[in-house]
Amino acid sequence: MLVSLLSYNGYTQNPKVYITDRVGENYAYVNVTKTYERVAEKGYKSVDLFQKLGNAFYTDLDMVKAAKWYGELFAMTTDLDAIYYNQYAKSLCAIGEDEKADYIMAKLKEKSNTAKYK
């Protein structure tokens, strides 16, 4: 099984997709999350990276880290799906930052109202 997975990885065009598609198997989720976190802390920034980090920590119920990485995500862009607004706001509420969570939800409502009229 391991040999087939390794050979499959050699034929994929995007190994990041392979790694994230394998999340949860054999504790790969933890290893990938730690790797992504190290990459981000060394200064690499991307929307995709911050989405993955925020989602990973949100799923693990580590709301402090989820809020941190969603914060980085929102610092880069606010052109995001509603799920990111919602999860960021929930993360903020969980760590006691209710005012900031209300602000994020107000931005989502504003974005939703604007989208209806386009």
C-alpha cells in the first residue's frame, strides 16, 4: 500500500493536492499542519496557505491558532467565501474577542447585501 501511494505521488502534477487530499490518514494531518505553520512563520504568505491553516486549527478546535491564521488570511484579502467569515467570527468569539467577531459578521452582511445587487 505504501509503495503504491509513493508511486502515485510521483505521478501527480501537484503534490500539495495529494498531501491535503490525504489529510487525516496516518496522522498526516498533524504533520502537514505543522509544516504549513513553519512555512508561514518563516514569512511565506498566500491565501491558500492561510485558508488551510485556519481550517486545520478550526477543525481541531484550536481557536487561538484558527483566529490567528484567519486573521492573516483577512489581512491579505476579504474576497472570500462566507464560510471563512463565519469560521473566523466563531474563532474570535471562542477566544473572547466578541467585538472583532461582530465586526467580521457585519462585513459579511455588508458583502452579502452588496452581492444581491450586482
